[in-house]
Amino acid sequence: MRWLMSLGEHTRPDAPAYAEDPAPDQARALALVDDFAHLFTVLRAWRQEYGEELTAWAVQVEADDVENLPADVTEQWAREGAPVRIDTLRGGYVKVSDYREVAMRPGVSTRTVAGVPLWTARP
């Protein structure tokens, strides 16, 4: 299993914390890494390219090539979204919210800001 991460899109100026999680075939930026910790290296590069405050979405997948993802990976992401949200914040902070263990409730999905923050770290 590897980790697939896409760059989220902040599409609602009235709700700055809201970030869509585009499916891999629609994302502006996409990364496939072997270990969850490697996602932070990618985030550092994305911060330089896309700005200090950004949101990324990640999920574990069985894939070998980010250029040729299995169709079921893209379809499942489009249908269910990614379960891990990673926000980079001013001052170099990173907030990780893991929705894998959160029971689905009406109005709450992996596409909302509700969730369980796992930890915050500073580079």
C-alpha cells in the first residue's frame, strides 16, 4: 500500500476552511509516496509552488505509478473522497485530520472541516 495525495481546492471565499478534494484525474497536483511521512516532503514543495496555506487530501491505495492509476482508485475517490485531510497553516504548522475511524453522520463527510485532529507539528 502507498499513499496518494491530491491538492485540495479552496473554492468558497465565504468559508475559508472549506476545501474540495478533487479526484486524482481532476487535481492540480498529485503525489504517490511509499510512506505517510513522505507526504510532508511533498507538502513542503507544494507550499513553495501554491502558497503557504493549502489543503491536501490523502488515501492509501494499491498503485505503482501516479501517471497510470487504476480506474477503481479514481472512481472510489470521486465517490467517497479521501479520508485524510492535511492543512498547512501560517507559521509552518501542519494539521492532520483523519476521518477513517469517524462514523458517517448526515452532513459530515470527508469533504467537510469536521474531524479528529491527530497532531500538529512545526517544521
